Amino acid sequence: MDFSKQIQKAEEAFRRRNYDFAVELYRQLLDLQPDLGEARAGLRRALRKRFEGAGGGGAKLLRAMSGALPLSKAKTLAKLGKHDACARALEDYLASSPLDEDANLMLGLALEQAGHFQSACAVYEFTAEIAPRNSEALKRAGAMMQRQGEHGKALAYFERALEADPRDQDALKARKNLAAETALSRSHVGTERQATMHDSYG
């Protein structure tokens, strides 16, 4: 199913700074297709802008109190292995606290475990953006990029994870494996090219 028109509508609402409507549209899209990475990334942007535009400590306190229930519900669902339901509960919580890096990381993991890799990637990228020293988010973003064949971007995330924590063994191993994989694919392409040239001249 093609969701491009709905995404355009949500993006238009975002451009007009109608963040409430943009959030609503993105959530509707994700209810229909949880692994719509574009919508998941758009939702993060809209929630952040709406949050930054809403001033006042009292309002923030009220939001934090209203978010406590979905967060505890999400943690329970995660333990039960109900990853889709956990992701929905986390989105309910993040609607009021969109810059909570732990909850964003938890959302990425829930989406990844549910097999929604495009959405997980969008969430990890956002988490790395709001928490540039969070090595776990950077590693996860790198792993998702690698999974999608975006080796250059993956390597950049692993490098950033090592800047945040130079002793991170997982990031060191991932970077080493990715470098080897990239070198192997390059030599494979070169061999194929040589074989093709040989066939055409042979």
C-alpha cells in the first residue's frame, strides 16, 4: 500500500507548524503500517518541535505525570515479549516526553524485536541525534544501517560510538567486521568485473 499522500499531508502540517495535527497523522500511519520509517522519523521531529514550543514548568510536570502510566505499561509488555504493544505504549509516553533518551532507546529495541527494522533505524538515529554520546544508540543505528546495506553510514555510527566510549568492545568488533565485509564485497565486485571482461573478450 502506498502511503506517500498521507506522508505528504503530515509533512505539510509540520511545515505549517501544526504539530498536533502532524503527530496525529503520523500516529495514524504507524497504526496502519508500524514499519514505515519515514513516518516514524517524522513523528519524532513533530513531537520534538511541539515539546520545544510548549513552555512552562507546570505544563512539563503535568506531562511527566501523565506519561508515567504508559511507561510502566511498556516495561510490563516488554517483559511479556509483546513488542508491538510495547512500542505503542512507548509512543504514548514519548508524546509527552519525546526527548527521553532511555525511552527512545527502549522503543527502538521494541521495534527491532518486532521486526520493524526501518522504524527501529529511524528511532535509533533520532536517539543518536538527541544524545550524541549515547554509545548504545550509536551502535544500534550502525547495526541497522549495516542491515540495510548502508555500509558508509554504518561505519560512521560505529566510529561515533567509539568516540563516545573508546573501550566499547561491541563497537570495536562491529567496526572491524564491517571493514572486512566492505573489503570483501569490493574484491568480489572486482572479480566479477574481471570475469565479465574476460567473457566479453573470450
